[in-house]
Amino acid sequence: MGFEADFAKWKNSEFGTYCMTKCKATCCDMRNASLHINELELKALFGKEIEPAEHKAAGIREAKERGLYYLDADMGFCPKFDTTTRKCLDYARRPKSCREFPFLAENDAVVIKSGCSLGKGDPAYRKLVELASRYGKVIVKRAGR
Ligand code: SF4
Ligand code: SF4
């Protein structure tokens, strides 16, 4: 199958289940992770267009990458986060940044960014270690939002 396909399968199965059933969604809190979004995603996230003049008050900041924005850490939880169920209100259509978080696949490593609660004790993590080592990769935890 190859690493990419096996990794995608793991993300959709074991990791997806961990996200939805065990995690307290620490990455949906902007104090833990940084969500980078384009204009369309921004509109979907707030449920309406936010004029540039209102960005600052709404907690929207321009990212270094052109055309991308991030949400200020002071905002706390993302507008699409349901604090009662502690789940995303639009998980199937969440931004690319959420879909990719917290992983970076590199030649010899799978990087897990800080802000994700997946820990060594969980079977999903152990499965990832097995998968990574099958392809000669190590797991690296990297600080930084
Ligand atoms: S869009 Fe959903 S998954 Fe992404 S940060 Fe917001 S609540 Fe979390
Ligand atoms: S913190 Fe990690 S495990 Fe939890 S929902 Fe976010 S990506 Fe999934």
C-alpha cells in the first residue's frame, strides 16, 4: 500500500476514533493550536463574511502566508466548537488546517505538533509507532502552535 495510504487509513480509523471519542479537543482551543484558514473557510467558520475592518475585533489575524488567517489565542475555543458536546459542529467540513493537524509526514519521521492530546499510552499511538517503524520512520513530538 505504501506509507501515505497506510497513514491515511490510520488517520481515518484509529486516529479519527480517538479524536471523536477520547480526546477533549485541545486543538480546537486556540490557546493550544493555531488554525490557519483561507477566506472561504473563515466565512464558513463564522457563518458569515467578516469585513477586514472587523477582523481585529473578531479575533482574526493575518498569517504570514498570503491569503491565510489565524484566530487569536485570546479567542479560546473556535467558533465551530460546541462546548456542551465538546465536538466540532461541522466536523465533516472542517478546514484543511484541522484535517491535517497535528501531523507532518517527513522522509524519516512522523511529526506530531504540540497541542494534540494523543499520548503514548493510547492504542492508537502504539499503532502509529508500528506503522511508522514499518516504513523506517520515527515519531517526533515538536513544540510550536
Ligand atoms: S473547525 Fe472544528 S475541528 Fe476545526 S478547530 Fe474549529 S471546532 Fe475544531
Ligand atoms: S487534540 Fe489531537 S486527538 Fe484531539 S481532536 Fe485535536 S487532533 Fe484529534
